[in-house]
Amino acid sequence: MIFEQVATGGCQSYLVGCDVSCAAALIDPEISQIDRYLALATRHGLRIHFLIDTHTHADHFSATQELARRLEVPVIMHRQSRAPFVDMRVDDGEMLLVGDLRLRVLYTPGHTRDSMCLQLADRLLTGDTLLIGGTGRTDLPTGDAAALYDSLFNRILKLDPRLLVYPAHDYKKQGHSTLERELATNPRLQKRERGAFVEMMGSLNLGMPTHLTEALRTNMSGGKTVAHMLSEAGSKVSFMSMEELKSRLESEERGLLVLDVRERDAYLEGHIPGAKLLPRGQLELRVNQELPDPTRRVLVYCDLGKVSTLAAATLREMGYARAVALDGGMVAWSDAGYPEKAGAEP
Ligand SMILES: [Fe+2]
């Protein structure tokens, strides 16, 4: 068996492969690590057949949908998952065949209603049901402390105590544990009476995870994150450095149109000399009259360099093949002490 654990901060993903057939499954992948997963699979000579989320994540951005599109393989989640992009829903007691490997599904609600653990030979991928020295929280949408109690004490903790525990989160870089060790030392497992356990889970007062709203929105709907939108746009355009632009403006390069896509107030307060104003919100509707020559080189900028990347990508999509985004924005331009002009252009 080939088994790779990939950490993204505290989030853990797993690439599991059969060395006889070269088939593999990827579990709980995170969007920023797509290149790493694909490179790891290639390094081991594996082909990924399944993309699995152990539950709807509230604290990181799942890569299953994006990878499914690229690899043309199914996304798998528990039957209770609401995500519309899931191709195959599985339930307790079922198995996925990954070459000669058997991934056995255990339905373990509690952290979320759609949580499952996956048993694989001598190990258990516990998702956020059981962590090393902790458990998943139960105070986020669809969480249920009593259900978590049952999933732990009446289910996975009754399995072979020697099973290795590989969780979906590990903030202290411990890697893995065993059921036996967790039963003995995990502070959350010392309340073995249901009422006391539920009361403890209700009194944890945990802070909200960062990106909660965006993670739930994208993981439940299959929509894109802001970072994903920016990275897609950034791969469709080329960029020009501020120094390069400054020297081209100084040499009065002919044909270069500098386009400010911020709002009018910001433009009037100070813009790159000679820049034309066309706010991002009006770009598509005014582009025909404002930029009649699609062969002209257009350099787009905004305040921070993000909106301008999106705008330049839109322009390229509309046929402005020489649209370029500024690597930086007006804020950095001002900080660098480069020339700016207030008021309107003639
Ligand atoms: Fe989670």
C-alpha cells in the first residue's frame, strides 16, 4: 500500500494507492495543494480513481470538485451530504475498491451530519470525528454532540484498539495515533457518560474558524473561492512590474493605454498620469466605446492588483489579446513615490 499524508496547516489529506494495480484514492484534498497531490500521484505511478471528502468542511476549501473536473473521476461523500457536485453517495457498511485495497465506510455523524470514517487495512481515516487528543467540534452547522458520542463510543472506539488513527486535522504535527492511545489519553474521551460528554461539548466556547462562511458556501454549493477566481484569472493574463511601467511611461511608449478600473473618486484623488478611467463595474458595458481598438496594448490597474487581474482576464476573454495587469496597484505605486496625478485627465 502507498500511503501519503499531506498537511496544509493543520488540515490533513491522504493519498492512498494500491501498488499492484496503481489505482489510488485522494481523501480530503485542499484547494491550494492540487499540484502537490497530482505530483505525488505521478511520483508513485498512481492514477487517482476516487476523490473523497469525509464530510462538508467548514474550515478549508475542498479540492474534490476541481480535481474531478480535471481528472474526470467521481467525487464521493456520504449520502447525507448536500453538495450538488457529489457524483457517488455512499453509506455505512459499503466499500470502495481501490485496486486491491478496500476502503470501508463507517457513518459517524456528530461533527457534521454527513461525517464518515474510512477504514483501510490497519488504519482508520477518522475525518473530524476523532482527532489526536481531541474530537471534531459539534457547534457548527449540522453538528450534534449526542450523535458524536454514539459515533465515538458505540462505534469506532469499539473497533480493534490497535487501529492506527489518521485524522483530517492535526494541529500539533503528531501525524497519527491509535484507538488504544486515544482512549487512554484523549481528554475529550474521558467523559464516557453520554450526558457529561454532551455537556462538555456544549461548553467548549470555541472561536469561529476563519473563512467559515466562504468554506461552507463553496464546499456545499461547488462554487469557487475568491482565491480560486483570482488564481484562474492570474493564469489567463500576463503582468507588468511597476518599474517596467514607470520606465515605459517616462519614455512615452506609443500605443500603451493605461486603464484605471477603480471608482471615479479614487481616480480623481490620484491616478497614474495619463491613465484612462473605466471602473470595473462598467467594464463590459462600456468597453466598445472606450476601447475601440482590440489590438492595442492595455495595462490595467486598481488599488491592490486583484480587481485589475480579474478585469484584465475579462478583457482577454473579450478579445483584447494584449491586456496586461499591473503587478501591484495604486497603493504600492504611491508608496514607491512614483508619479501620480489628481483630478481629471484632459
Ligand atoms: Fe471539519
